[in-house]
Amino acid sequence: MSQPRHTLLERLRRYQPDHIAAVESEAQGRLTRLVGMTLEAVGLNVSVGHQCEVISTDQRRIEAEVVGFAGEKVFLMPIQRIDGVSPGARVMPVARQRGMRIGAGLLGRVIDGLGEPLDGRGPITGENFLEFAPERINPLHRHPISEPLDVGIRAINTLLTVGRGQRLGLFAGSGVGKSVLMGMMTRFTTADIVIVGLVGERGREVKEFIDHILGPQGLSRSVVVAAPADDAPLMRLRASQLATRIAEHFRDAGKNVLLLMDSLTRYAQAQREVSLAIGEPPATKGYPPSVFAKIPQLVERAGNAAAGEGSITAFYTVLTEGDDLQDPIADAARAILDGHVVLSRRLAEEGIYPAVDIEASISRAMPNVVAESHLGHAQRFKQLLARYEQNRDLINIGAYTPGADPDTDAALERISHLKAFIRQGLDHPVSFADGLRQLETVIMPGPATQVRPPPGSEEA
């Protein structure tokens, strides 16, 4: 499926044939120390973020990036495996400008964090050159979130409505169905283009996500940037940044982009590996302070452009180890994102997929993008569901007396329909308008016999 990665200079010759003179090396340093994944070199006059190549004993060029310095010593982090590196190896600074070709031909392709193809379908071609360095948007130039985005998931469309340009977290433990939910959104959404970043996942899952979850339909209008768990931490960081940069390019072209990043936790862990390797002290549960500075730098790049231009609506998955929502990365993500969708293991064990925990989830932009009647219906749904959960134990042991509380009676009467509303089949998209009509039916007052589970709510 994959093909050999080209050296940095070869890629630059292919992508920027008119700028070769600007990227040839000017001076060389030498390698003095290697500890773990950190290379130390002397004799270089380079800045942080500069690209270098380390020449191994078999003349293989190993790409590395300057990540820090101390006096005359320069710290580099390799992007590829470092077998064959010996003391005194040459270190050559190259390529101050990084980028790749981009255009309509990028859709349907799978690339790595360097922009190199992984799908064996030849080099990436395009009419434009995309620089990897991001361009910051003045916050006063961003258009406010004012329109909903249809993601094709009934529970999210109606109860946690997503606005164009909104950034949400998808909080889930292992095996709760976050990858399946992402694949459904990729196939069902009305966004023009979908960018998927698979960062730090198992290599087997990358192939399965593309072939079975995304499928040909989803891949045809998507770009997948993949950096599996066995890639170097710097490669995983680059994959996250490249996925965001591609989304920015299509947003600037006037497209409505859906960015799905799986996962923000792996991005933070990669940054932790880099920071600890160059000597930054850990702070919160082993995470150095720079990690919590890097998260908003990545997330803030998503969102709306100026009025009348494109948008990036982003979902960032956050892994909650042991279903602990107080994880430091989860805490930081909740503080910077515009809402969060929590997937519940309890609902998954009941066979309800997608296992969206409506009570624990929130969309902060929802009041700005839906009608007042829609907001009222969603609040009523949450009230009924919450009232049932509060009295679940009493109901299960038969201690609740019907008629004691009207809201609890209504919740008990409709609970099977409320759960059926959340449940949705893998191949059954539900549009925004259809979901709203079904929501009105589910919360409609009257005998339980009048309420029917909405279509498309069969088990996944």
C-alpha cells in the first residue's frame, strides 16, 4: 500500500522546481550525541523549526527538525527511523520552506505527515503549492457561527446541533464506537469536503477505517492524513498540523470543510514525548506546560473565515482512559472547544449506537443556530431523559408510584422511544429536517401508544 518516502530535497525539487537554489545546504554540522529520540549537533547556525538532514553511514538521509538548543548545542528530533547513525555524522540544514502540491486531485487520497502518498497511487499533483506554515486569522475577521451544519446523525443534529465553524470534542473510552461515529459523519454530512486526521492509531485501524468505515463513498470527497502509532512523535505532530493546513486551504477557497481529528490525545502525547526528550520538566500527570500551549494553537486554526467565505467545522476525539473525564487533556479540550459529545460505555453495553450521552454532552453554539421552538423541544427531551435517570433505581425495584410526579410519569411512558431516537443504523442518514420532525413526535404529549420510534432507529 505504501511506497518509499523521498528525501526532503527530492520532494522540494518536485514541488518547487524554481526554488532549488534557496534550499541547498549552506553549512554543515556534526552529530555529537544521541539519547533516545533526541539528536545533539554542533556547528549549525539554525533556528527552531528549521529542517535538517542527518547522513547515516549507509548514506541514507534522515530528515530531522530543530526543536531546541543549549549554548552551541542544537537539539533535533528525527522524523524517520535513525538506524545507522554514528558519532560525527554530518548534519545538513536544508529547506526553510515546507509544503506540498494541492488541488482537486488530492481528494480521495491517503497521505502521511510529510504530504507523501500512502495509497500507492502515484505522487500528489495539483495546480497550487501549499506552504505548511499556517496563517493566523484576526479573531475580529471571523464570521460568527450562525448556520447549522447537517452531519447526518439524528441525536447530534437535533439535540446537540453543530454550527458551521464550530469546534467540538468527541470524548470516548476505548471500544465505545468513536471511529464508527466519525465514519458515519464523513459519509452523511452535507459539508463540501472532509479532512480526516488519523494520528497515533494502530496501523491496522488505519486500513480498516479507510476500507470499511469510510468506504469508497466517504473517501471520494475526503483527504486522509495518517500517522500510525509506530511513527516518530514529530511525524504524528506533523500529520495533525498538515490535516489542519489542508482544511485551511479549502476553507480559504470558499468550501465548507468538516475536519475530523482522531485523536487530540495522541497529538498531546506526541508533543509530550518531544518536550520531555529535550529536557522540559513535567507538570500535570507527566505533561509538560508546552503541551497545554500547543493544543489551542492547533484548535484555534479551525473555525469560520470572513463573512461569505468558507468554514472549518472540527471534531477532535479525546480518549478518556478508564472513562475518566477529568484527564488533563480532556480538561484542557473542554476549556478551549465550543462543546463536547460524550460517548457512554453504559449505552454501548445496552446496544445503543451511537452511544451519545445526551446528559453529559453540550453544544455551546446551538442557541445561536436553531429556532426557539427547536431549542425548546431539545430541552424537553433532555428533561425527560434526566428525570428517568434520576429515578432509574426506584423504577427498577418497583418503588416508584405512578402519579407521584408528572414529569417522571411522562419519562417512564416515553423512555423506550427516547432511547430509540438516539439509536441510528450505520447506513441510515437522518437529515436535519427529518430529525427535527421525529423529535417533535417523540416528545409529543399523549398516551404512549401514540408515540412510535422514528424510522431509521434500528440497532447498528
